[in-house]
Amino acid sequence: MLKIFTDIPLSRPHTPLLDSINAPADLRHLNNDQLLVVADELRSFMLYCVGKTGGHFGAGLGVTELTIALHYVFNTPNDRLVWDVGHQTYPHKILTGRREQMLSMRQKDGLSGFPKRSESDYDTFGVGHSSTSISAALGMAMGSAQLGEERKTVAVMGDGAMTAGMAFEAINHASHVDKNLLVVLNDNQMSIGHNVGGLSTYFSKLWSSKFYTQFREGGKKALRGMPQAKNFVRRTEEYMKSMVSPATIFEELGFYYIGPIDGHDLPLLVKTLGNLKEINGPVLLHVITHKGKGFAPAENDPVGYHALNKIEPKPSIKAAVMAPTKDTKPKYQKVFGDWLCDMAEQDRRLVGITPAMCDGSGMNEFAERFPQRFEDVAIAEQHAVTVAAGMACEGSKPVVAIYSTFLQRAYDQLIHDVALQNLDVLFALDRAGMVGEDGATHAGAYDISYLRCIPNMMIMTPSDENETRQLLFTGYQHNGPAAVRYPRGTGPGAIIEKTMTALPIGRGVVRREGTQVAILNFGTLLASGLEVADQINATVADMRFVKPIDEALIRQLAEGHRLLVTLEENSIAGGAGAAVSEFLAAQGIVMPVLHLGLPDRFVDHGKHNEQLTDTGLDSSSILRTIEQRLELLKTTGQVAQI
């Protein structure tokens, strides 16, 4: 019987059977009763680890039995197991030799929160964005077949990943190439209702049994010369399945469909997967799971418990009395959500669009207050951008709230469907810059670079909460495509003006006057720039706009200073600093320019301040780099002593 946990273990739980499993091969020596014990211990240990480190865990709790069954039945890592949406993979990591490293999860130099090929042979494909598993697994199956290697390939879809068009593109291709591929659809969006009743389970067992598959294949051979009878049997089989299965569409797309079955019935999973292992061609197994299964609070609130913050020990009474007041600064997502509601009250044409990121983007209040003007298109970034373009054609004012890293997935639509037609769409680019523990897969490191080269696109980089609100309003008033980029989490605590004012397009503002060195800031590193400027008496300009860039201000700063320093939390390659240098070169202005931003490498997970230090974007590193450049310029006589 499944053990239900009600609390996060604060000390390491007793897990003797789990502790004996150092690789999936150890699982395969256990019987069904022992596997059930492993499932309970695995849940307990995962709750303990996430309580210590923070991270995603609702999806992992939901696939505990499925993970055990997959590693039990298939000969991993020789058989390829490809996960979709890495939120599911904590149980997988624990079972594949990383149990003792779990307390380093999402920390600098520790385990990644997502599958990572360089971390383990069992992580066959790196993943952070959803809906890639079928394509990757199909490619592996095709590659193995080409090299004559015998292995099974399994893709595990989950967290709504099947809503993305890429998944269906892969399904369509899989039926065409007809390679051995098992897709496990981990359906945690549905409750386990009548679809997982006795009749459905019975037919699932029947359809996956060796007897049925042999009968099915034998029938095909026997009826090969009798097309009418063959068609009759095929139609009868489809009608029988349609009575208990919601997804005969997969059969029409060329997959052999099994399910739905209970994804928490471990013996049933082992039996079904064992049978499916012997079936050739593309197969889809539909399992029903419950996000947060086994942890009562997460079962009752799977959205709220999608991820968990690190649980800190309760302070003593004395420490609690002396503790500082909790920071009440709003997150940038809250600033955006408030602006969206205020703007919607003023303009009935406004519609808010998100690709499955309502909560993360701060749109919950808007969705409740303006349900007729809220569109969650699910994990379908390409569709989100093009549907916004279509709405703009009809006079609506769409605001697409999308993470910077996810807009990358809709780049063609951004260029072809929005910018080329100069349509009036505002992009609220959340998670711009580095994102801490989620690491390189979720970092918004490239949006300035990939947006800046697109004609008609306006790009804004607010430096604080109030500028974010005002530049969102500015972009909304602008007739054409525009993007406002802002980071995850809280800002410096600027006073947010209720009144919305459109700022002059393409105009920056000087925040501090100094000599010799001018720091041109693009975005939320302004506070660091000002701190450094105070130590070297530098000028600081808050540029606000990357495109159109403030050419007059750049010329003014170039004429009055000996060194220009550009500062941005974006890739240096093609970023805002590059725009400054391009303008100077076009004007024939020759002077030293120092570009500070993200280097030409992927930045691993860690705390955000650790990432800033790692990339030279913390205050002390910025100061040191500028001083080193000044020393170099002094030796060549290009600047005077400061």
C-alpha cells in the first residue's frame, strides 16, 4: 500500500533498501514487494533532499513508481531513457548513482536540477525546455538502427509537454520511419477517474499481452489475402478500444496505443512495460499519475507544490524577536501583473497571452479579473506568438508574457509573423538575464542579441521596478512590436508610481556625472554601476533603450570621456554593448570601449550572486576590470591619472 507523507523529513530518513541501490541493475534483483518498499523510501528521501536544497518535486513524486518500473524493466543506460521536462527526474537521479550528491542539487558545482549528459551516462539527453523527448528519442532509435546496435529507446512525456507542436511533429515522423520507440505519456493533468477503472485496466493488460500481440500479428498475416475481412477486424479492434480509450488518435498517427493505466500501480507498470518491451515499432503507453503523489499537501495543491523552497530551521524565540523585518519589495512579476491589470482597466482591447506560465509570470490576478481577455495557450510558444499576431491584425492589443529563454523557441514566428508585418504586439520578457538555480537551460542570456537584429523591433531594458512599469506602458503605447526585458525576483525597491507615463523613445538618462569613464548601463545592473562609479568618479547613464539606442547620448559621452564601459546581463556577443560599438564605428568615432556582460559560454546553476561573480558582473569584479583597463590605457597614454 502506498505510504502517504504529511511532512517534509527534517533529518535523513531511514532508507536501508534504497541505500543498497547504487545503480538500476541493483533494482533488478528485487521482487515486487521490495520494489514497493523502494518506492516509499524513495519518496521519503526525495522529500528530505528537496527540503534541504529546494527545487522541483511535485512531478518527481508523481513518477516515482514509473521511474522504478522503467529502470527495472529496461537495461539502462544501454537502453536509452529520455526524459521530457526535467522536473520529473529527481527519482531518476537518486536511482542512478547520485543519491549521496542530492544535497548539492541546484547549488554551484553541484547536481543540476535537470538531466545533463555531462553529469551521468544515464542522462541520455539534456533537457530544460519541454516537448523535446520524442524527437530526441526517435533520433537515438534511428542512430542505433543505422549502426546496427540493438537497444530499446523510451521517451517520457509529462507536465503538459504533449501540447507542443514539436511533440506531434515527432510522432508524425516516428510513424513514417517505423523504428522501435516507446513513448510513455505521463498524464498528470487528468484525475484517475473512470478511464482507469477495471475495464480499462483489463483491456490495457490484454492489449499489451504477448497473446494479444501474437494474435494481432498472426491475424494480419492470415488475412493478408482477404482485405475485406482484414478491414473488418481492424475496425472492430478500433471500436473496442474507442469504448475505453480517449486517444485512438495515436493509432491513426501510426502508434500502437496502450492505456490509460494507473501510473502508481507498480506491479501493473512492470508487467505492462515488460510486455511492451517485446513489441516492435512505435508504441505509446498512456499512464495516469498524480502530481505530488504520496505527499498529502502536494496532492491537494499540485500547482502550489510544483517546487519547494529550502526549509530553514525554525529560529529560537530570541532570534525570532531579533530577526529583521522580511523584505516586502515586490517581484518584477508582481510589477508586471499589476501593470497588466491597470492597463486592462484603461483599454478594453488589451489581451494577455501566456504559454503555460500564468503563475510564474504574475498573471493570476489578471486571469481572475479579466477571464475573457486571458489566453493560456499551453506549452506552445510558437502558437502564442502567431495567435498574438493574428489578434493584432484585428485591432486587439496583445501582451505576450513569456520567459526570455522560451521566446527563443518562437524565433521564426517573432520575425516572420510579427516583425515583418510590423504588428502591434508587446512582449513582456520575464527571466531576462541569469536565473540562479535553474541554470543555463532557463537563463535569459540572449534576448537582446537575438532581438536587436530584427527590423521594426523596439527593445527596452528597465533598471528598476518603476522603470519596468513605465516602459511597459511605453511599449504598449508604441505602434509596432516591442519588448521589455526584466529579471526574475525582486529589484532595488524603487518607489512605483501609480500614474503611467510614456517615456521618450530611444532616450536614456544620466544618473551620475563624473570624469574620464562613462558607464552605459542597460538593465538592472544599474545599482552596481553606480556603486563602482562612486569609487572612480565615473559618469553613469541609464540607457533604457537598446533599440532605438540613444545615439545623441552616446556621442555626448564619447566626446566627454576617455573610456566607455557598457554593462548588461546579456551575452556580450551581439548585445547592447555591440550596438554602442557599431554606432561609434559607423560615425568614425575611435575610442576605447569595454564591454561587460555574459561571456561566450553557458553559465552553470548556482545562486544569482554567485553567477554574477562567476561572470564578472558583481560590483567588485566590475571595478577590478575597469581599473585593469585604465591601467592598460595609462601605459599607452590614452587616459590621464585619475
